[in-house]
Amino acid sequence: MNDILPKKTLRKLKAYRPAVSESKGKDVIRLSVNEGALGPSPLATKAIEEWATKKHFFHRYPDQIDENLIEAISSRYNLQKQNIVLGNGSDDLIQLICNAFLDSDDEAIHTEFGFLVFPQSIKIAGGKAVCAEDKNYIVSIQNIVEKITNKTKLIFLANPNNPTGTMINSNEINELITSLRSDIILVIDAAYAEYVEHDLYIDGASLVEKYNNVIMLRTFSKLHGLASLRLGWAYCPLLISNLLKSIRPAFSVNALASFAGTASIQDIEFQQQSFLHNKKLREWTLKQLAQVKIDFIPSVANFFLINLNSEKSADGLLKYLKDRNIYVRGMQPYNLHAFLRVSIGTELEMKKFLKNTIDFCRKFKSD
């Protein structure tokens, strides 16, 4: 009998594992993990090639805080440099926030169909994960507020939300903030902010500067196409920023990621190109699905959910696409068993996805 046990909060932990096990060959269409369809910017690619020629860089530790990257982020978004915290992807920052603020009796709220890293990170830190139900696959402010207790320390909110692709507007977020105690921190994960085109969308940066209990998270894994380098950042009130910097690992961001990230965030032309590509292909794809009466949830991000209306159909289409080297994301971990999540890829990839999806749906209905 094994007497060695992890702490209690980990004994029933369900590990979050993204769907990235397939081959990464050129003949594989991967629409399963919301990666940037166009890959990295030309400036980032050039920077990576340049960095690789500097052999003396490889055996040197990176800067603990890369001031060039901080300056580039600050300049791009007109933010205060001292409030920016870099991380090994936004997942790293989510865990860091949980470790910083959750004691064993503390609670942290996440939404029903929100990012699975939220409850996982809460439990790893030793806190209690509390789920607030969504309404029609959209975050419910009312349900979040109703879950607040005297033990609540953190609230995690992805906006736009992954995996639903839905968003809540600035009025709703302001309603939530004004209802919170000053000792509850609202964490707004804006990983897909660059894809949103909506007058009432807010990424959270202005709220960080207005309130002492708001954190905004961003990533280089989506629009910037640098997912494999693992780079994210947080924008926090100064006291929180200083705390996170003091407890994070000394070299949590590698030098190549910082170098490429600095180049990428300065390439505004590529960012606009990626935004327009995503907008065009998302609108076109959803229009095609609507024409053949395949249900989906309208999305503001670089992915969307299709509803096959039964778990059997969803599993069948998942396998049908996989057999043809097209990979999308099954939604069983989110208890959305009749749904599949599809990232926006290139034009050719989306045409192949659509053709095979429509073929399957017609065959399934005829069977």
C-alpha cells in the first residue's frame, strides 16, 4: 500500500491536457488548439533566425525581466511598464496568481464553460474551485455574484471565452467589478482580445489602471503565432505586479521567446493582416455552416463551437475528420459532449474542413 499522498486538493484533480498529440507534418490540418492561422510574423521569424546565429547566447541565462520586451508591450498598448509581468505563457501566470493569493480555506470562482486551466490552477494552489453556471453558453454576471462568499479571493473570467467564443461587454464587466469587495481580485484573461471587433468590448487594461483588484492576462500564442515559445504577460496594479515578480521563478521566460516576442509585437502590419484573415474566414465558414443547417455558437474569437446535437454525432465527426488528417477539439472535458471546437485556419484548411464536415453530416442523416 502506498502511503505517499499528494495534498488533499490534488487527489481528485483532473489534469488539463490540450489536444496536441497528432503529427505536425505538412499534410496534417490542426484546428484543435486555437493557434494563429498565419503563423509568426515575418519580423519574428527574422528575429529568431538572427538570434540562432548568436552562439554565445545559448549558454547564458536570460534576463530575469527583459526590458526590451516590456518596453515594446508598453509602447504598443500605451501601458505602464512597471505594471507588466512576463510569464512562460499565460498558463504560467494563472498558476502564479493562484499560488500568490490562495490559502487552503480560500475560494476562487471560475465560469461553467471557461478555460479548464482555471479550476486546475486553483486546486493545485490548494484553494477551492467554485463554478458559476453560464446562461446560453455566455458568462453570467449574476451567477458569479451569487457564488461570492466571505472566502472568495479570486474570480477568473475569460473574455472572449474559451471554448464558447462568446463575450460579455464592458457594461457587464463594470457591473461585476462594482459589486466586488476590494479584497477580491478579478482576473480577466483576454487571450483572444486581438480578434474582437465590437464597440463594447474591453480587454481590461483600463480597469487595471482604475481599480486595485483587477488583473489582465494576454498571450503571444494566438494572434502572434508564437505558441511553441511559451510567452504571455499580465497587466496588474503595482502592488500585485511587484508581488508576482517577487515569487515567480527567476528565469521563467527564455531569451529566444523574449527576442521573438519583441519583434512580433512591433509588427503591427502583420497583426492587422492576421485580424482581417480571421474575420474573413470566420464569417465565411459560419455562413457556409448556416446554409447547410449545421448548428454553431456565434464567435468573436479565432475558433467556434459546432453543435452536432448528440454525443454520437460529435464523436463520429471527430473520428471522421481525424481519419482524413483533420484535427478538431472534442469537448468532453467541458461536458459539452455534443459539441466540437474548431479553430480558424487557412482558406484551404477551412474548405477541407467544411467539405468533410458537410459530407459526414449528410451521410449521418441518411443513415
